[in-house]
Amino acid sequence: MTSPQAGASITGVGESAFTRGTSHSELQLCLKAARNACLDRECPPESLDGLVIPGGRKFRVEDVVTGLGITDLRFSSRAELGGASSVAAIGHAVAAIVSGLATRVLIVGGWRGYSDRRLGAGGDDLLDKLAQAFPAPEFRRQLEHPYGLIVPLQYYALQANRWIREFEIDLSALGAVSLACRSHAQLNDKAVMKDRPLAIEDYLASPIVSDPFRVLDCCLETDGAAALIVEESGRTAGGIRVLAVAEGRPDSPDDITNRPDMLDLGIAKAAGRAFDSAGLGPEDMDFCELYDCFTFVVLRQLEEMGFCPRGESPKLVAERGITLGGKLPVNTHGGLLSEAHVLGLNHVTEAVRQLRGSCGARQVDGARLGLVTGYGDFGDGAIAVMGR
């Protein structure tokens, strides 16, 4: 799905607290984020008439309607692309707005990524839960789990090692992504890793958990939620325009090992459509908020979106710089690696604030155009290009 160019804007953003441990349910976290988005927009929750929920959450549309007191919901949908769902959901909301199905659409998502079952907790039912979390669960159970291919970092390690060997990648680039995200988190009071600076020595000392990934190449496990409000452009001052949004899936989207090109990512298809629709290119972006479940995924997305040829993202990072003050700031809030993992919606709220110019010490000077990506399952991708 690719949006019409000038139809909709993000007019409100909000989050719950980002924590590692909570007594609140997933629904309660999401309702808190939604109410904060309404406060930001200065609109009553009952005025919402559209709802998009990214991914298969543990609550129903009716739970949100009741929890927020919405009186006339005209449109609802779900986006199903794993970690790319939060950005793909923007496309659903834009489509509802420009087609007249709704006038004020809420996107809300989150989870108890720390307080519910964690990957390291084990248990007899862990394999079944993991299989159900991905497409084609019977394929996972019968053809992959018996060989120890179980958790996301193991799947992505296959791609990472192929990329590293094919292009003779300097692994210091993975560390550069980890350090950049942590440095940005030091400027963000909401970040779980605030006041926990990271040096290259700390990164290199972190153990390898699935070669080539170290502990500090992996995203956080956190509890929290985030929310957006999407409306027709021009309805309120300060709205951030959605210039284009698109989603894409790789060939054989449920299977990495038999993919014709193991390095194929859906973001390549999505980015081409989005940039064409917006009439812009990678060179026009002032910053990027890139889904960072693993450091490797940030580098690969830069390549597949056209910021550089495949295999040259380490050179791009070294020469252009991805920290604040560099030519291409990435994940200015700290990302999933250092702010919080709330399924990527916090990347969108950060992009909106960057374009509003309200990020304080971590503000990208003169930011007028930026993009957000999502990365899900076995290479699904989504991208939103936004501007003020």
C-alpha cells in the first residue's frame, strides 16, 4: 500500500512509561498511550472514529472502544507484518482518511515484552509459543526447531553471516550502531538506558549469543506502548504530513533458508514505492528512525533502501556519521536498542517530535524530512516518509 501524497498528517503522539517490569496489562498500557496522544492533540478520546491495531495483540477493538469511551467507531483494521506492523498501520490509517471512511484514526500498540514470557525463561511451552509468533508455525515446528533454529537472533544470524562473508564486512560497524543508539539515549529522559553510557570496550566485552551477534547487538526487552492520531492534513496546526507510506515482503516471506536471495528484504520493494510516491530519495532525508531489533538490521535497511550499495553500509556509517551532528542521524531517541522495544511505534513518535522541532538536546538541526521503518518476521518491511 502506498499513500496518496498529501492526504493525511500525524496530529497527536503519546506513550506510556517505558519500563522493565509492570503490573499493568497490555491493554492498560495501550489505553494510557492513547490518552496521552489525545492530550497531545487536545481532543477528547470519544472523538476518535477510526482504530488500527498493529499485529496480533492480546486485546480486541471493542476493548479499546470501551476503555476510551469511543461512541462512534466507523473504521478498524489490523496490520500483520510482525515488527513492520506499526509503520504499515500508518498506511491503513491514511487510506481510511483519504477515502472518507474515518476522520480521526488512532493507531495504538504495545506489549509486556519484559514482564510476560521472555525468551530466556524456558518452559515446556516455549517452542510452541515461538512457533505461533511467526508465519507458518507447522513449518517452524517440524523443519526448523529440530535443528535448533528457534529464536529471532538465530534466524537473522543466518542472513548476517551470509552478508559478512559475501561482502567482507567490518564488524566494527555493528558496534557503531549500538554505540550511536546508546549515546542518543543519554539525551532522552524516557529511555530505559538513560544514564547508562556505553563505550566500545563495553560493547566488545559483551558475550556473543549467536555468532555474530553480541548481547549489545540485540534489542531491549521492555514493557510499554505508544500511540498516534492520524487526520486529514490541515485540520490542526503542527500536524506532520505523511508524504508516503508503503509495505513490502521478500520473496518466500515465511522462509529464509530457501529464499532465492537470502539477503532479500521487503523494505527494498517498499522504499522504492514510497520514494517514488513522495518524489524524494534517500539523499533528501535529514534523519532516519530505523527498526533496530538487531544492529545488523539497521545496516541492511540502509543498503536495501538505496542509501548505499549492498555491502557498503559500514563505509556509509563511518564516512557520513549516524550520531547527532553526523550527516545522517539514526535512531535519535535510542531506538529499540536503548530507548525501549514497543514494536517500533516509538520510532514514529520520535520522528514526529523531530519534525516538530521539540526534541531538545537530541534535536536534529533544521529537520524537515525524515523516514521511519519497520522490520518484521523474516524480512517484511514498511516505510513512512514524513515532513513538515
